[in-house]
Amino acid sequence: MSGVRTFLKRFQSECETSDQHEDKDLKSRYYKSMHQGAYHAVLELFTSSEYEVISESKDRGEITVRKNGTPRLFIVATVITVRPLETAVDFKISADKGKVFGTYTVLKAQINHYYQQLDSKLTKVK
């Protein structure tokens, strides 16, 4: 049954991170940073011309973005202060259209790309 579930997951059109995620690559990341520093680092991920920031709320720590191009994506980034100098960053990405071979791996790779960029700018906790 596990093999069937893994195969079907490939065709999901959304992917998100969380603290309790079964995939270690998709667990929430924690950074040694104040909320404002982490928020601006996440916002900088989406400064190129292929991204369009739809809305941002510093109070809630949410940034909503549309990625134009291929694949066209809808991204919600959340920045949450857990403790002083400890901030969590989560992503939820969904694709407008599916692919023949599935979009989940593309979405997961996109999340890992964002985390790699953040890892180079911010100090990870643990």
C-alpha cells in the first residue's frame, strides 16, 4: 500500500512544509533571527521579475506570491517567531496545471531551493 501512496503523491498539485512532516526535506526550518530579519530574507527570495508579490502582511508574517513562467506557481511563505532570536519559515506551493509525470517533485524541489537560499543568508537553529 505504501508504494501506491508514494506513486499517487507524485500527482499532487500542492506541497507544504510543517513541523510534523514525514519527509525530512519538508520539515519547517528554524533560523536564529528576529522576525523582521527573517521576513525580509524571505521577501528577497521573490525580487526577480518572474515573481509577483500579490500580498504581504508583516503582522501575520505571510507573503503571497505568484511565480510566472513554467511551471506557474502560487506560493505562500509564512514567517513565525517562536522565541526571541528563533523564527520558523514554512512554505506552501501549489501549481496551476499538472504535468504528465506529476508536479509534486517539482514543487518539493522548489521548496528545497528556497530553503537553500535562506540557509546561505540566515543561521539555522539545530
